[in-house]
Amino acid sequence: MRDVKPLFLLLLLHRVTNGQDNGKWSSTTSTEISTVVGCKVEIEWVNAGPVDEFTIYKKQEHILSFHSGVSDNLIGNERLMINQQKRRNGELITVTINDVEIGDSGIYTCKLLPSNHSKNVTLTVTDLKWKTGKEIKAVNPWTPVQLSWEYKDSSGTAMVTAVRRKPGNSDWAEILARWEKGSVVQVHDLLRSRLEVDNFMTTAAGNKRTSIVLKDVTREDLSYQYRLLLEFGKCQKYSEPIDLIPEQCEAAPECSMTVRNVLIILVVLLLLAVISLIIFSYILRRRFIDDAANTERNRYASNRDIALSSRQVTPLVPEPLLDSENGNSASTSTRNGTIGENETVEKSKSSNYESSS
Ligand SMILES: *[C@@H]1O[C@H](CO)[C@@H](O)[C@H](O)[C@H]1NC(C)=O
Ligand SMILES: *[C@@H]1O[C@H](CO)[C@@H](O)[C@H](O)[C@H]1NC(C)=O
């Protein structure tokens, strides 16, 4: 019983403070928001307590109000919307501004009623100006190409990504490189060895400039469009695309290099062709000679067969044609007989040897 009492008191105290104090603003939402003209922006407030009625001020001017689920757009601006949602960490109040303009910049104040607890959020809208436009670059395969973009963004808060896609594809999913606060933080894994990515440069006019060099351009690379993507929160701004097209060979020094390379390759191919032609013709000739010999032999054999069949000699007897021509009875003798003859020669030789020694 002694333990339960303080817990009960604590619970009661918590309830009382929660009911009384609905002015606890969460610090999870930012108090400074930057965006660029044309984006959609959401200004958020999160309050711990129950929120039933509140008003939104901009530069002290009453622009929106909300009471028991009903919102009122007090200045008739259709680009402005207000929303209230219950969240785990409290109640979320959102003011959405579509297609923001420079004039939307300023301090937005959310004031809860009847407590008068308020919180300010500062919105800064800047203009984004691309200094580089649509471009078509003629490139030779196997030479490097530099893709450059320049823009003016006073907010300086953009996440910057160089992307490419094949024309007709709807999304620019292939990320070549990514920068954060002007420094390279990510480079395409597969293209890493062929990509040269530098940190951002700031020009004298205060523009941001970046470029990537794609080395040893392949036919595949030429089939893409290349863009720079700037992200301001959820708002995405793409540069105009750079298209790569294969260059017709003209007086460019890299081009003549290519011509020389192509010539060397052609000569090598020609040599290979000649060598293989020689080898092939040699094989062909060999085969032709063999074939001719075979036909000759076959004709000879068939002649012989005719001769044999006309004489009705059994084919078991070896070289009967020679027999008939030479009339030599010795060659008709069996293998044993021949060996016997050789033996006699050997014998006579050895006997000769013996007699000489
Ligand atoms: C809130 O402000 C209004 C007028 O500005 C005032 O009349 C009212 O008493 C204030 N409420 C609280 C709880 O301070
Ligand atoms: C909000 O901004 C206004 C105008 O600058 C200022 O008068 C007010 O004190 C600020 N309120 C809070 C809660 O910071």
C-alpha cells in the first residue's frame, strides 16, 4: 500500500499537467526551412497536448485558423492548406504551401487557443537559376567527355545528384555521383573507374559549378541523357538534359587518334584474314590431292576388281595383278617362303663375313 500511493499521486499530477499545459512544442520539427520557387513546402508544428483550436500568423498577419476540425483560409490564398493529425508524439499541425513564391518567405507562427502558446518557423524561399541549359554534345567513342552544370541557389541547402537515364525511361534512377555541401559523397560503383568527379566550385558570380568526366565513352554511354538533380527536402529540381551523340570524324586531334586506331585494327584484321586464307587454302589443297589420290586408287582398284572378276581369281590371293604382269613365281610364295629366302641371304652374308675374317 505504501508503494502504490506515490505512484497514484504521480499519475494524477501527470494528468493535471497534461491537461493544463498544451504548450509543449516538440523540437523534432525544424524552425528554419529553405526552399526554392515552384516547390511545395510543408511547415510543421508538433504539440504534446490536445489541440482543438489554433491560428496561424505570418509576419503577425492572421492567415489561417482551425477550430474543432474546421479550417478557415482567412486570406483566400488557394496555395495554402492546413491540416491536423494525431501522432504518437503529439498532434501534428501542417501548413502546406504549393508552388511557393519569393513572397511566401517569412516567419510563420502557430498559436494555440486558448493558451496563447506559440511557436515560430522561418521559411526562406529563394530563386533557383540554372546557368547551363539543354545541351547536345558530340562525342567520339573511347574518348573522355566532360558534363558540366552551373546554377545559382542562394539557399545552399540542396542535395545534389548527377543522374542519367535512357530516353523514354520515366525515372532517373541511375545515380552517377552525389554531393553534400559541395563535397563528393558517392560515386557510381560500376562506373567508378571511368568517372572523374570533383567537388563543387563557386564562381566569382556566386554560382555553383560542378562537372563529371566520363572517360572512354562507350556506345552504351551515348544512349543516355544526363542531368543534375537538386533536392530541397521533398522537392526535386532537374537541370535540362545533356544528350550525347556520336561525333562524325573531323579534324579533332582525338578523332585522328581514333582513325589511326581503327586503321591499325583494320590492318591487323586484314593480316589475320590473309594468314587464315593461306592456311585454309593449304588444307584445301592437301585434301584435294588426297582426294585425287583416293579416286585414282579407287579407279585402279575397281579396274583391278573388274580384271579379277573377269579372271575369277579369289580375292584372298595378294597382288594377283603383279603376278600376271611379272610372271614371277617367287613373289607368289607365302610370307614364310619369303622369310626363308631372306634367311638364306642372311646366311650367305654371314658365311661371307666368316670367310673374310
Ligand atoms: C490570449 O490572448 C488573448 C488576446 O491576445 C487574451 O485575451 C487572452 O487572455 C490570452 N489567453 C491566455 C490564456 O493568456
Ligand atoms: C515569433 O516571432 C515574432 C516576430 O519576430 C516575435 O515577436 C515572437 O516573439 C516570436 N515568438 C516566439 C515564440 O519565438
